[in-house]
Amino acid sequence: MSGSKSAPKLIEGFFRHEYGKLIAVLVRRVGAQHFDLVEDSVQSALMTGLESWTLTGLPESPSAWLYKVAANNLLGTLRQDTGREKILLKHAEEALFSLETTPEHFSVNELQDDMLRMLFVCCNDTVPIESQLVFALKSLCGFTIHEIAHHLFISEANVYKRFSRARNSLQQHSLKSWELDQTEYTTRLPAVSNVLYLIFTEGFLSVNHEFSIRQELCREAMWLTTMLVNNKIGQTPETFALLALMYFHMARMNSRQDSSGGLLLLEQQDRSLWDRQKIQIGLTWLEKSASGNTFSRYHAEAGIAAEHCLAPSFSETRWEQIVENYLFLEQASPSAIYRLNRAVAVAEWQGPESGLSVLQGFESPSWLIGSYLWSAVLADLHRRCGHIELAENYRDLAIMSAPTQALKTLLQNRFNTNK
């Protein structure tokens, strides 16, 4: 393939997809104690690819090219380390041999197994769950520090601390950390599901300054979740509900942007563009998730998404059902975001005054008050109640604090339309 001006953007998306796969395959082969070396080798390979491919275009087999470069980098570093120590451990010998003899096209089954296992390895329950999540998102999923901070509502400094804590803990374990028993898989499943949920969330509404929707991340999350539900480890009502939720959101993907790439609100979307086949698949997984006595946050969120997908129009949405699901979410998984969303749903169901009453007397956490979401909802509710000055103040705060230009434009269009 010859070089082109579009190569850098293609390469960026491809790198994001390949990053976790390379980390997973190489860590399995040399051990979690060498994670730093693996990460350095993969990052070096990606930088080499970026420099080379921008000029010459993509090679015939980009995945194999990256693996070969990363493996060679790692191989050289391991040999230097063992040479300095005058010791070549049996595991190091096996690791070096496996790196040298790996075929260019490793099997899909091997890759799937590595990716799935690595997710569970990342979610090591010897470290706090917050640190597990940060480590998995950054190391396996290729998220930036900024993206993680945005989705977890924490500072970038906190992201660095949590990442370092998890990495240090993982490196203290030998290859045995890769061999998990059934109990460990079961214990870590909720954390793995949360990682997959956040990957999809970043794809659905990204904080990336160039791409407000990143379908490749949504597809990646669905691919990994599908792998999980096809494995006996992940065949639980919660995982089925998570996959249903993803299908419902993906069904609406093609209607979420206008012809110029601008974001559209739910009430502005052309419902004839919604993918009815994906909605049906989502309903099938939602029905399957109803087995047993479990009702998780994923069930509630999937139920909300299903209500939107099945409503003939925005005005005909069963808002009372959506409010009920948000009430459950606040009880099962307390979050100020759920209360904020419930206020929006109540406003559609019973009017803006009722929506505002949901937030009256509520002590919102500082991270939410500083978010554009809080200001945007209050701006809309106060405008609809006729509180013009308050509405304008919150409108300005929402636009100023929106993390991307796409979101700023969306808010400006919404408020201008509703004048």
C-alpha cells in the first residue's frame, strides 16, 4: 500500500486497536514481572510504525509487522538484562524461544484467549478496584490519562498514582498471576465488565478532540464482551445485560451525527436510521439476562436504552419506566449522575418543575458541579421553567466547561434552538 495523506488517521485508529493485543500476547509469553519492558517495546514499535507508515504506507500485514518489531525490541532488552546478571532463567529461555519462533499470523483463538485472560489479570483483586480499572484502561485498552480522568471524574494526578500502584503490584507476581482458578475469574468478573462498559462509553461519546464518536472502540468493547459471554466464565445475567446495552446503543449510532459530523440530541435523531436488527439482538440478550434473580446496573441501563429504542417517537417514550430504572440505579449503584439523569426523565414525564424538584436540596459532589453535564441540565430545566437569568448563567458555564468543541457546539445549538 502506498503512502497517503489519510495514513496518519488510519494508523491512529489501528494502533489503538492493536495496542492491547500486543500487550496481552507479549505479557503472557514473558510474564507480568516484565510488564514495563513489554509496554516500552510495544510503544517503541508503534512509534517506529508511525514514522515508517506515514511515509511509505501500511505494510501488507500491519499486525504481524508490529508484533515482529515489538518482539525483537523485547528480545534484545531481555537478553541485555540476563546478560548483565550472568543468569538465564529457565522462564527467560522459554520466553526468548517463543518470541523467536512465533509465526507471523498467530491464531485468532490464541489472540482471543490472551485478550480475555489479560483483562482478568489486570483486574487483580490484591489492589483497590479503582487502581485495577485505571491499569486495565491504560495498559490494555490504550486510553490516555486525560480520557481516564474524564470518565472516572478524577484528576490526572490521581490517574497516575492509581496506575503506578496497580503496575507495581502486578509486577511483584510471577507468571502464576496469569494462571487463575475459577474462583479468581468469578471474583474479578465485575471489574472486567466495568472495564468493557467504560471502553464502550468512551467510544459512544468520546473526549477525543478530533472524534466525538469512536465506533472502533465500541466495536472493540462489543467484541471483547461477546468473547466473554461465549466463555462459561462470562455467562451471567449481568454480562448478558451489558451486551444488550451495547447493542441498543450501537443500533442508534448512524443517527447520532448530522451531515457535517455534528452531534445530534436524541430528540433530533432520525429514527428510520436506527438498526432494527441490532435492536432485536439487544432484546434477545436482555431477555436472556432475565434468568435468575439478579438485577444489576446493566439490567437497568439496558432497560432504559430499550425504552428509547422501542419508543415510536421522543414524545411517546415511556418516561415513567425510565424514571423507575434510574431510581433503581441510585439505590443499587449510588451515583450523582443517575440522579441528574432521573431529573431529566422526570421533567419529560411530569414537567420541568418536577425535574428541578429532584435536584432541590441535593448536595451535588464537587466533581459533578464542575462538569458540563450539571450545568447543561440546570440550564435546560430553568429555561423551561421561565427562569431566564439562571438558565443563561448555567448555559454559559456548560459551554465553557464542555471538554470538546463538538460538545460545545452541541450545547450552543441546543440552547439557540430553544430560545
